[in-house]
Amino acid sequence: MILRTSLLIFSIIFTFEVYAQTFAIEFTQGGQAIKVENGSVHLRKEPFVIHTTLNKLDGVFVNCAFDSVVYNGAMQRNLPDFQSVGWKVSVETEFNKDQELLIQDQESYCYWFYDPKAYDWHRFDSVTVRKGNSVIGTKTIRQFYVIENKQTISIRDIQQAPLYLSFFSVSGSFNKENAQLEQVQCFRLYFED
């Protein structure tokens, strides 16, 4: 009986530790929460904010693209060339000074992180909120930057829809080639007049 109870307690603690590192994504526009229905996010052609809650997690990988390659791979938990994702991270401005979302392909990712012990900057807007073991970083989006052709597009001028937006966390290390895909959240962004 004692052994069984000990094993039960150990498995509960182990499960809590494994699943304790999570993230959550929310969208607001004009100060109002945007409802996500079946992964679809309908936005006006105006600035919006992506709220990223990191719970005991340093950061999340992000890919935003016109094509669905990474989106479909993330949904199926089979990202293209996954072990090299860490080497394909694009450079974004500190504290989101450009207030833009990079539009990429399957060869490019962003990493939105918060690690004040190692860095005195991050990719979110300058103000972050700490709640216990969680950090909420906001990223205001006023424009897009298409990496492929180095073109800036205002939200008002975005024509192609949807934009495929994928977030995922990993455990392990890309350096040691033992990275594992953990949590995944994917969205389709639609922009309407």
C-alpha cells in the first residue's frame, strides 16, 4: 500500500513538472478580446496585439506565413527539418520597436522569449507583466515584414488571407539534436475591412 501511494505521488509530481511549462496565446484589437473559433482569428485591418503567456517557459517559436507548410506540420506534430529550427531564427527588433510581425516560410522562425537573467531585452513590447511563475508579453502589430522580398506591408494593405500563424515550444536542445516538439497552437488570421 505504501509503495503504491509513493508511486502515485511520484507520478503526479512528475506529470506536473512535465506539463508545467506551457504557453497561451490571445489576441486583442482596440482593447477588446478577439474570439478564436476553430483556430480562425478574424481581425479588422487595424493594429492588433498578440498576448503571449509563458508559464515556467523561457519562450516560444513562432512562424507566420502565407503558405501552410509549417502550420500543417505543427498541427500534425511533424515540422519540416525540425532539428534545425533553432538555427533558422530570424532577428527581430528589441522590445518590438518596429511593431511588426515577420512573414516567413518554412526556413525561418522567430523566438519570442523572456529571460531577464541572461538578457536585458526581449522581443515583446517594452512592458511585460509577471504573475507568479508566468510572464505575459504583448506584441503590438502595426505592420508586416515579408522576409523573402524585404517588403513592409501595412495592415491596411494586406490582401492574402489567411496568414498561417504557428506557435510551439520545445524541450531538449537543438545543439544536442535531441529537441522534442512540446505544446503547439496554430491560428489562421483573416483581415476584413
